[in-house]
Amino acid sequence: MSFQIEEVVVRIVRLPLIEPFRVSFGTVKDRDQIVVELRGGGISGWGESAVLPFPFYNHETPGTAQHILKDFAIPLFKKERPTSPQETNRVFEKIVGHRIARSGVEMAYWDWEAKAKGIPLYKHLGGTRSEVPVGISVPLFDDINVLLDRIAGFLEKGYHKIKIKIGPGEDLKLVEAIYTRFGEIPLMVDANSAYTLEHISLFKDLDRFKLMMIEQPLRHDDIFDHAKLQREIKNPICLDESIEHVHDAASAIELGSCKIINIKPGRVGGLTESKKIHDLAAQHGVGVWCGGMLETGIGRAANIAIATLPNYKYPGDIGESARYYHEDIVDPSIALSPRGTMVLPDKPGIGFDVNLERLKKYTRHEERFSMS
Ligand code: OSB
Ligand code: MG
């Protein structure tokens, strides 16, 4: 196969969020999101660089991602002319960090290639299921009753996992209140790096509750202290921020820093790296699940596709469109089945159509790069 991509289109879109999403490091409001389109042979492949508005989750922002795409990733892509998404991932390894930025192009290539072969993306990725149970990530609220009512609504909808956000001062009391109201439910907590080993007594206290897992309690780049913490507590630790590459996953597994891994395709640079981490974790009996970054329907469709691989053992943070946005840019919008699952469309590629009219309505800026 030769290189057949004729043009790369980068669009900066702003899709109004239904409500702000507060976590320990800050609040995500409406923001610039990045949609990447690869055009070639009459086919459009779609991807998303799922950046947050500030460098508080990792080092990336909409500004850095646009810069890396325009000045490094797309020029490298044009120069090296990779003929597969896997080769694109390898070419982009030259770039240190900035994995969310580069992931948009890599994911779009997966969609493009699946469409060129006429098969659904999930099958192209090696997925083994056509329906996946999903969970929901619930932000922090100033009023604990609002949090409890939201959880009640999500449980009623059938979500298979409730993830709450925690941070110093908003931790044990939230878990206690949830147990008091709902008893034992499939519950996990995500600290987004808000603690240090000095808080070890909090994590020992949390062992009173049977949590599915505790996500990223310590530093965003730590693997060592998480191993110390895991040895002291019963609830399993799941790493998010700390795992950017299969090499990090190998270190974490060998050191015992976690028992579960949250794989976000954006954070690790795309679907190829997600597959590598998935496969390595499977070899070591470590289950994984698909995290989210409040993606538009484009990024979420890819998340649903990768979650069909066999070692995605836990429900991902894959909410339906209506939970994030007033209107999504894909058709049909992404909806939960009555079983609390996402059903994979039997269509080539990501399985959802990008609505070009709506995309245009929300596009603030567009840049085209010719590959010839
Ligand atoms: O840590 O998983 C996280 C959102 C923004 C930044 C970080 C995280 C999250 C979520 C939301 O938990 C997941 C989603 O619903 O997309
Ligand atoms: Mg997280």
C-alpha cells in the first residue's frame, strides 16, 4: 500500500457543555476542542485531539496541541508518508510528550483505513464484542445532595459503574454519604493526583468501603510511590495520568503500582499505543478500561470501539452524548441502551457520521494541509 492521504484538516471547535465539570485540579467549561480529518481517495477519516483548556491534567492545552500538530506532527506525517496508523504511531514517537495532540491524526488514520477496507473500526482494532457495558464519571458539586441525586439518576439509567471525583476535603465524606444512601454500588473514586503519601491514613480509611478502585491518587508522573501505597491498602489502585506509554505500563505492572489501568487513547498517543498497553496488561492479568476526556462524539466513538477488546474488563467512562452536550456533532448521537451498554454500529469506520453542517456551526477556526 502506498500513502493515499491527500489532505489533513484541523478544526478548532467549541461545543457548549451542558454543565461545567469540576475535578480536583480545576473546572472544565466550554473549551476549544480539536477535530482532525484525513482526506484521501474520496474517504474522510476522523479523529480528535482531546485537550483540556489548561495544563493541569497533563502539559497539553489547545494552544500547544495546535502548535505541535501544525509545526511538527503534520510535517512529519507529510515527510514520512506512513501507510498505516501503526506506522504513524512509530513516526510520531520522535515527538517527546504531546501525545494528545498527535493522537488526533493517528485515530483519524484508523477510521480512514477501516473505511477504506469497508469494516467497522472495532473489528479492525481486533474487538471481540459488539456491545460494551459502560460507566459514568461524575464531577464534584458544591452541594453533596446534588451529587447524590445525580448518582441516583445515572444508576436508574443503567450505568454499570459510578466514578466520583475526590480531592482533599471532599473525599471520605462523599463515599460515606453514597454508601448511606445507596449501599454497596459499583463505585470508584478518581483523585486526579491530588494526594501524597502523607495522606496514607485516608486511603486506609477508604478500605472500610469496597471500592472498585482508586484512580490516580498520587503525582501525575509517579510510579514509585503508588507501589508503596498499593502495598499498604486493599482497594486496588488504577493509574491514569502516570501511564503515557506501554513502557510506563510495564514499569507500573512490574513494580506493583496498580492493579488496573485506565487507558485513554488521547493520553497515550492514540489507538495503536492503547492496543499495546491492553495487550501487555492482558499478559500480566491486569484488567483495563477506557477513560474519557469529555470528547465530542468523534473521540467517544473511537473510545467505544477500542473498549470492545477482550481485556477491557471494566466499564469505561463513556457517557452518552446528551450527558455532555446539548447537541453532538455525530449522527446518530451516542446513546445508552436500556442495558447500560453501548451497541457498536455495524458500519465502516467509527460507525457514526460526522454531521458537517453542525460541525461547521461549531467550528471557530480551520486549517488545511496538503500532503502533495
Ligand atoms: O481523570 O478521568 C479523568 C475528565 C477530564 C479530565 C480528566 C478526567 C475526566 C473524566 C471524564 O473523568 C471522563 C469522561 O466522561 O469523558
Ligand atoms: Mg482520571
